[in-house]
Amino acid sequence: MNRLISKCPACHGTLRVSTLQCPDCGMELRNTFDLSPFDRLDKEQFEFLSTFLKDRGNMKEVQSDMQISYPTVKKKLDELLAALNLGGGTEKVMPKEIDVSRMDVDYTSTLASEIIKAKLKAHGGHITVYTARGLPCEIYAESDGTTFTSDKLPVKPAYDYKVFDDIVELLIKQGGRAKKGNGRNYKLGEPGCEENTVVGTIALHRGRTIGESVFDPVFVMAAILEWAGIAKNGRGELILTEEHNDL
């Protein structure tokens, strides 16, 4: 069955439906029917929407299925949202300039904290990373030069860069990979939030003790580590990259 077209092939004006016909009894309804925003999608937009829904919004799976780059997936999603009048395609308001002059970086260090700090400083103290599900996280260097914040981490005090050294140390101890864990449903030390999980390691870094409730920032930390090329953000686990494992 051919898809409904929304543009006139002669003058490219917007078409309207004037007749609806029942294929069973032949009855016809004549009126002026407006097309929905979904009917106005072109072929590429329709195919992207179908793939996006099939993959349940997982941007990495969309990227794999359509054989396109991640930035292209993001661009196509913005164009789709704009076509559906859902707020896509608008310019992002950039944050004010961040002072990175106090970020002392050891560019010869192989520590995860220094690698991430150096890359963040090179980007002016602000980056956008993406979670395993393709959700954006804004990361900002703090003016003290030793901590960072995120729009997805509404906790104080801010996290310091050395938390990444603890995470990498955990990965190395466990052969290059570790379970992310679950800090939303379990307390530190309980199954799913043990000390040998990423969430447990972060909680210990923050000074939490066994039996206490913890905040779960793993989805942000994993996205940063992947952006920095230090670890792969796998399903349910972090995997140290070969490049960093050889350092």
C-alpha cells in the first residue's frame, strides 16, 4: 500500500484529504480533512521514526540498525521532533563561559582523573556526554579546579575527579570489568549494591558506610568514562578499554 503524500507533486503545496472511502461497502465521505504531522513526514523521517520506536528509543541500537553515526542519529531525531512540532530543532542555550584557569592538569599522568580533567579543560570546562540509552548529560568543571558537576547529579558536595581513579582501580582488580550495581533499590553492602560494584565503589569514595542508602550516579560516571575513552559503557557493566588497560 502506498503511503499518503502530503505535498503536491506539481506545485509542492500542502495537500488535504477530500474523500474517505470504505473498501468494504464503497461508502464515501466528502469533506476537508487535515493531515496530521505524522502524515507529513517524508520517507526518511518515517523510516527513522519506525526504527526509533522498534528500538524503544535506544540511540545506540538505532545507530547500529541504520548504519549511521551517533551525531547523525541525534540530528535526525531533532529534525523529526521539529517536523512533529514537539520542540526539536531549537538552538541549545550555551552556558556562560567557565573559568578553567585553576584546573591544574598533569598531562603526563595515566590516571583517569587527570585524563578526564585534561579533556574537559580542553573543551572549555563544559561537555555533553550520552548515557547508554542516548540521554544527554551536561558536565561542568567547577571553579575550584578539582570537582565537577552535572545537570543529572543534583547532589552536594560536587564529585571530585579522583572518583574515576577508584572506579578504574576496581575494574583492574576484577580483570577489566565490573558490574554497575543498583543504588536506587538497595543499601550499600546489600546484594546489587556490594562494595565490588561501581555504585558501591563510588559510595565508599563519598564516605558512605555499609548499611547506608546511597545515591546512584553510575549512568553519568559511565558516560564520562566512555567519552574519555577509558571504559566501555556496557549493559549492566563497565569494561576497561584495551588502550587504557595497557597504560
